Amino acid sequence: MDPLTWTGALGDWLDPVLAVAAALFGVAALASVLAGLVLPAPALAVNPDGTLAVRRNLRSWVDAGLRGAFAFLILVVLLYLAGGLLLPYGDAGIVGAMVRRFLPVWIALALTFALSIRFKRRLGLYGKLFDSTVGMVGFGLVMFWVFTALFVGLFDLIATHDPLAAVSGLKNKPPGVPVPGADLPAPGAHYLLGGDNLARDVFSRMVHGSWIVVQIAPLATVFSFMVGITLGLPAGYHGGRLDAVLSFLSNLILAFPVILLFYLLVTPEIAETGIPSYMAVGLFLFPILFVGVLLWSRYRTDPRRAATLMVPTLLVLTWLYLSLVSQAETPIRFMGPLDLFDVPGGILVVFVSVVFVNSPTVFRIVRGLTMDIKTRDYVAAAQTRGESTWYVMLWEILPNARGPLIVDFCLRIGYTTILLGTLGFFGLGLPPDSPDWGSTINSGRQLLSVFPHPALVPAIALLSLVLGLNLLADGLREESLKD
Amino acid sequence: MPQIGTLSSATALLDRGPQPILEIDRLSISFFTRLREIPAVMDFSCAVMPGEAVGLVGESGCGKSTVALGVMQDLGVNGRIVGGSIRFKGQDLARMSEAELRKVRGSQIAMIYQEPMASLNPAMRIGRQLMEVPMLHEGASAEAARARALEVVRDVRLPDPERILESYPHQLSGGQQQRIVIAMALMANPALLILDEPTTALDVTVEAAVVQLVKDLGKKYGTSMLFISHNLGLILETCDRLCVMYSGEAVERGRVADVFDRMRHPYTQALFRSIPLPGADKTARPLRSIPGNFPLPHERPAGCNFGPRCDYFERGRCDAQAIPMFDVPGDDRHDTRCLRWDEIAWDAPLAATEARAKREPGGVVLRMEDLRKYYSVGGGAFGGGDKRVVKANETLSFEAREGETLAIVGESGCGKSTFAKVLMGLETATSGQIMLFNQSIEQQPIERRDVDTVSSVQMVFQNPFDTLNPSMTVGRQIVRALEVFQVGDSDADRRERMLRLLDLVKLPRAFAERMPRQLSGGQKQRVGIARAFAGGAKVVVADEPVSALDVSVQAAVTDLLMDIQRESGTTLLFISHDLSIVRYLSDRVMVMYLGHVVEIGSTDQVFAPPYHPYTEALLSAVPIADTRVEKTHIVLEGEIPSAMRPPPGCPFQTRCPRKRQVPSRDGQEPPGTLCEAEVPPMRTLAQGHQVKCHLPEEVLAGMIPVIRIAAE
């Protein structure tokens, strides 16, 4: 087998075209910036029928040129993708092979976008996202990784090799290297993005890493929000001493160096004392509190229905909670055979630490929003009809604070992803052979100057996911402000 | 130093014949959105002569502020003048370059906005902000600018100008801030002053003082004014001519007296019939609201915009073509945009609406005795610092009967909201008693009240845009109130009751599924009323329920409230600062000032002499849109004192114009010393009419009515 080149046979004629397109775009962008500085803006004129018309001048032609060059560039990129899907394995090189591997993701993305755009007027804020280019790009990037993670984690699709298996002879080999013993030009015949320092497939490790990131980051963020909301609402609503104490505590946590905190939490001596487990006991109690209060305040006028809803929900949640906090090999272990699952110790610690450092920030946001919203008349109306304080907080205030909270949620998943990367980079929490992006970057770091690809690939993956989340948050913010 | 007064130049212009300062000719302004062009102003013409004050009246969304922004050439990125011209002193503003416009704005044309704090830089001392104007526009030296600033601050009648110049905007009260904004506008001797609802954010007595000031300054400086307001009464007091706008068009313009007394457009007529003028009465002569809704800018009807809501609409004629302006002969430059202006019998009396049976008040429902509410404020986070007591309510005593409307009148800080809070149970009283159906509730916070008590005392809130939870459907919010009040025994039953409540407030049942943002202000207020009456409330506190609504909607909502009250025999506590509407709908009136009840009595007693001096000033301050009305002008000096530091003795003594008429106790001290020393006792003047004042009998007896209607 021959090694794969980046673009294969397709690249022989498409690569020069790409170069031309990129050069054109660069020149056009520069010209447009210069024209914006020097030339006057095109004048707008009103037509007799009430429509607006632009009187074209040199500057509008320059801008049109930029748009044309951009469209050309996009077209070339799309050609690469189409080539990868249509040409036989190997003819479109590494890029083509990867495009082909991601085929389920492309289908899922296309379906999502088609359906969402078709029904966007009926989908509220989510639908409005498809009015904003920035939001769509962000959503696309995020969903790319979410679908990748789902297909890898649930159906074992995309990846070409076992992320932990080493193939001798492929240590630190460049992208496109053939796997010894594979004869057919079929998926798995090459390490698409090369091998790392333990001769594992970088491409497979990257897509498997997405499954870990997509599992932990949103869930940890959800827990941070539950904690932050459950504490922030009463602090903002009641104010006074409660607020002073809670705000002081959150300042205390925020003031503590995060990395040092993580080191402390995962040090084996500290883990043995059970501090992280006890923290889990405390922090994971909040979702149960949150859901319980949410349901009770809403249905307190109808105790029968409240009971039928709350008892099963709370039972399930409590069981999950007990299973979660009761871990083998920690001081807290009491469930015995009833224990549903054990989270690997490292992941639990990562989870606890991420929730612990994120919730004070959420607390502050919720507290501020609550202080603003509680002065509204509808809150007074709820008070004067004798609603309980928790009803006012959870059903009158919280839904109206959702705009900023959703935006922050997206941003915070991004931060958490970076935080996970940081933790992995310091070798904290997750096991050293874990394919998550942070650990992979760390292990690729040592030979970075000689073999950059093992570190570069997960770094780019991390970048694109966080960029997507930030763009998504921007798009949501922009669209939620319009009405 | 620049000369004050362009009066001389103005007269010079006059000598050359009538040369308007501002001439707007067939102006059309549109806003362009991604979806469509939205015409905001269409075919609008208007001229402002030197020294003349022109009013621009209309409801929200009619385009009056857009006209002002058009004159300033400040329409933003998507606003554009699509037709017509705006000439300022003969020059077309649209043809000016940015640099020329900058010279005109602020020096030749000045604008005053509704929210004074939004026009002042919070990080700069007042003096610097004022001095900037001549230094920028005329290159004046700092000393000259400062001298001019001092003079202008004195002109706007602010006390202690030196101190004011050294202070920051937040250190001044709302009225003082608005005076500074006016001063800033006058710094450059503008030829034209545009005032966009300059007093809407102010209290009535402060508003009266600011309006008086604007009028006087207009005379002194000879400035032309474009006065934008939704308040017809204010226009009558300030302007020479007015222009009524509806849905982007001027529908009628002319001299104030002509338009007020000989209106020739159905919208103007409908507007006047929907505001409570003296003589309107809730049982004998109810208000007439304008049917239907304001058309959205992109859904305007063909032909006459007002057509679908007009009583005189003629199919095939009024909706056939665009309606031009017609000149009304006989009057001075009086035009109307009505095809049928000479066919309609304008003076025909209003078709008699059925007079409603007056309901006699029943037994006492609510009794307050010596209610006091003090707050202690101050003190740092750890209990340090000095504590102060705010006396929000002092010795409040009154009764309210079943089916009665008791109006509570007062300006901001008078304690009416605190009183409502105590009554609702959001706060507990410091001392005194509240008896609801002979049950004492003043010490019961709302959590400890039983469902019956809670549902029988309910509230309608002021701000329609805030009264409904934006993320819950209208129906759900009413159903929730039913659930909490334990009305109905199943979800289906409660849903049925909710639909009936929507019927009661005259909203279509389909609204149950709507979100609040899909409703107009008046519709939201109706939902708020439905919610308050969900549990069969016996006492409803209405906190300025219509003050934020457009006049034509106000009448409809007020009438709805009255109808429901008449049917259910609810006691209505109507909190308001608008004395016209209070006079129209209330049976009894209670006037509050700084936590004290200063006067209480039946509506007739309060609105006729003898008055408490504060009531007298309040009555005189309310602008009334009726040319027949003559008012005694009483302008109160100074600001409402802070409840944190109330003056000693009578709460009103710092601003009381009649303090000097209180004789001295021993002949030695100056008159009025008594007011500064002692809180006056509550004196009963007539059956049920009480006044808290030291004025002797003969002064009270000698008072003349503030509002007099000239013989017709």
C-alpha cells in the first residue's frame, strides 16, 4: 500500500485552483478594506415606488468582487468534500477519506438544518437562530462534534481503529501512513492523521475524544447551573444576610486559584480522605432540591397531582443520586447491589471540580438577574395572590431570566471544554491513556517540534468546538435581542 | 459674551412678512427593514413662525417623535426621508452636509427629551456640561461660558445656581434635571426648540412649574417651539397652534382655539370625547372610547387611515383614494384631512348613551385606623452606620364602603404605594389597624392570610408592559390565579371560568393561548383586571391602572373597571395623580402628601372650596383640555421633600403658598410659625369632609374655585 497524500489524485488539479481561489480572496479582502478607507459609501436612493436602490460606485464593485471571490473559495472547498464522497477510497487523499468517514455526520447535519430551516418560524428562539449566519455557523460546528460523538460513542461508526490499540511500526508516523498488513484500499488501511508516540491512530483518538468531551462538558454545566440557580434565586430575591453570606462564599471560591484547587482535589491523599466524594454528596443534592421545589411550588394547590408527579420523579432522582455518590473504593459506599453504576473515580473528581468552580459564576449571574426582575409588576402580582416565594422565584422570575442564561450556558460549555482540556493537559482526573483532547495534547506536547500532528489535531478539534459554542452564543444573543 | 435673545432678529423677520422659522412641506419618512418599507410619516406639512409654539398631538406610534427626529436629521441607519422637504430659516436641512448640520443642531435647533437623565452625562458636573455648549458652538472663553451658564440656570429658576453648577446630575431631583436640560437647550439661544414629551416623567405640580417656565422662557427669548405631547391639556396651556396626528398623517391643524372648539376631523372629535373633561360623569355622561385599534404601519387601510374606526365612515368614498388636506374657510390656516368635513353635523350633541344606574354604597368593607408604616433604613452590611426612620405613612384613617370608588391622590413619595403594600400584606403595619370585614389584618403578612382574605383584596398594576409574566400564556396566568384562590374544582372547570373572565373584560376567547407580547397595552391591562377579579375580589386596589395607556384606550379600560365594579359591588381604591380621571369616576377622594392624608371627602367636596392648600395647587396644576375652563394659577415653589427628612410641623409647609395666611399665635412671631412647629389636626369642615390644615375658618371660607367654567 502506498501512503495517502492529503488530497490524492483530486488534488492534482484542484490544489492549484484552491491556491488561486485563496489568493483571489486575499486580494479582494485587502482591496475591500482599502476601498472602505478611501472611497465614499455608495449612495442610497429612494425609488418612486418606495423601494431603496443603491447607486453603484467603485466601492460597491470592490465589495461585489469580495463576495464573488468568497463564493468561489467556498465552491472549491465543497468540491473537495464532494470528491471525497464520490471518488473511490484513496483517490481523494486523506481529506477525501475523512470526509467519507464523517458521512453519517453530514447526513445528520443536513437533516437537522433542512428540518430546522423548514420549520424555523414555529421553533421560537431556536428557529430564529437560523436567521443569523453567525449563529448557523456556530450551531453547525457544535452539532458536527455532537453528532460525531454520538456516532462514535453509541454506534462505533466514524473511527477507523481502536483508540487505545498500538500498531507496531507506526509510532509518530505522518498522516496518511499505510497500516502494515492491510492490503485492500478500504477504510482502516491507513492512519489518516498519522500515529502518535505510542503508535495509536490520531484520527480515531480525536473522534473518540469528542465523545468524552460531549458527555462531560454539558452535563457538568447543567449541574453548575442547577447549583447556581438554586442558590442565586433566593440570594437575589431575599437579599439581606442570606445574600451577603452566599455572595461572600462565592467570592471565596472565585478567588481561589483553580488549578491549585484541582491539584488539591485529585491528590491521592486528599481523595482518600473522601473530600471529593463528600463534595459530590453536597453538590449533586441540588438537582433533586431544584426539581422537588419546582414541582411542589407549581402543584401545591392540587396535592394529589403534586404527589403523583413528585413521588416517582423524586424516587428516581434519589436513586440516581445515591448510585452516583456511592462509589466503590471511596469512603462513601453503602448501596451494595442497588448501586446502578459507578463513575470512574477520576471522572467524578473532574465533574465535582468543574461544578464547584463554575457554579459561583452562575450564582452571580442568576442573583443579578433576579434582583432586576423581582421589581417587575408581575412578580408583585404573584406576591399579592399569595404565591410561595419558591413559586415566584422558579416560575415567575427564572423563565424571564432565560435569555441571558441560555447564552451563558453555551459560553460556559465552551469554558468547561477548555477546562477539561486544561485538566487533561495537567494529567489530572482522567486516566493517562484517555483519548480526551486535553490529555492527547499533553502527550503530544513532548515531541511537538518534531512531530506536531499528534498534538495539533486534538487542539484544532478543541478550538473548533469552543469556537462553535461561542459563535452559537453570539447568534443566540443577537437573535434574542430582536423581536 | 453672546447677546441674549433673538427677539430682535425675530421681529426683524416678522417685518419682512411671515417667514417661518421651520417649514415642513409634504414630508414623508419611512423606515426600511429586511421585510418591507414601513412608512412612519406621510405627507406631513407644518410651519412654525417666529416666536410661535406649535403643538404636535397624537397617540403613541402616530409618528410625532419621528417628525422631530426628521427635523434634527437624526433618523438612524434605516430611517430615511422619502419625500418632501424640511426648511429651517429657508434652508433645506436635507441638503446640508454633516458639518453644516452639526452647526445647526444644538445651536440653532435644540431638543429636549422626555427622560432628563438620558440627556445629561452622569460623569460630568452640570457646570461643565452647560459651558460646553457656547464653547463648542461659539468658541466662547471658559469665563464667558460660565457666566452665561450661571445666568441661564438662574433663568430656569433653580435655587443656589453656584451650587447647582458644581453638582453632578444624580444629585438633583427629576424636576431640577429637566430644568437643567432646558437650560442647556437655551445656552445657545436656539431659534427653534423641540420638546418631546418634556414633562411626562414628572409629577403634576412639578410639571406645572416646568410648563410655566417653558412658556415664560419662550416669551423672554422669543424662541419658536415645537411641543410634542399626548396631553391635549398641556397643548392648550403652552401652544398657539397645534397639529393632530393619526397613524403617520396630520389629520387636522390650526389655531389651538379653532381646533379645540371647532374641530373638523372625526378623530379630533373622538379624542376629545374620550378624555374626562369637567362635566363628564361616570353615570350620567360616560366617556366614549374610540372603537377598534390603532392600525399597524404596514396594515393601514386604503383611503382614510381613521376610516375603520370612524363614526362617519362612508364606504366607497372614504376608502376610495388618499385623502388630501382641506382648508376650513373662516379660520386662520385651519386644515383637516376629512372628505366629509362640511357634511358632518359637528355640534350635534353626543348620541345619548344609556345612563347607568348609580349604585349606592353599602356597608363598610375596609376601615383604616391610625395606620402608620415606618421603615428603618441605613446601616451598613454589618449593622454599622446610622439608622434613619422613613415615615412612609402617618396616621392614616379612613373607611371604604361596598361598591364605592375611593380615589387616593398624591404625587410620588406621598406614601400611596406603601399603603397599598400594607393593605395587600406585602408589608406589616408599624401601628394602627386595618379592618377588613371586621377582621384585623394589619399584622398578617400575606403568607399568614387565608385564601379568602387574599383573594378578596387584589390589585391592578400600573405598567401594562410589566403586569403580565412575559413567558406564560394569558390563559395560563388567569388559570393560575384561579388555582391559587381555590376557585373551580377541575382543570376543565377552571378553564371555563377563565374563558368567562376573558368575556367579562371584553377580550376574545382566542387570547387565552396568546403570549403577552402579542397584546397591546390596553389588552394587557384588561387581562390584569381579569386576573385581579378571578377570586371574586371585594376590594381592588388599582394603582394608576390607565396612566400609561393612550387616551383613547384609557376611556375604555376605565369604563370596563367601572362596569365590573357596578356588577360585582367591589370596593375600588383608585390610586392616581390624574385629577381629571379621579373627578370622573370616584365617589370619594383622599389627598395624600408625604405620608399624611391632608384632605378627604366626597368628590364634590374635594373639588370645590374650601380646599387644603395642597389640593388647591394640585387642581390648578392639572392641565385641562377645555378652552372654557379658567384656572387660578398656583405654581408651587421647590421640590417635594424627601420622606427621609420630612420638614417639621405640617408636611406641606415648605411649599405652601398660603402659609403666610396662618396667623401667628401670640402676635410676636411671623405668620406661619405654627405650621413649622405643629402638625395640624384633622379638622372636619362638613359631613365627611376633613382637612389637615392650620388655616383659619375665614380663609378657608373665602377660597374661590380653582377651576371655573366660563358661561357658554
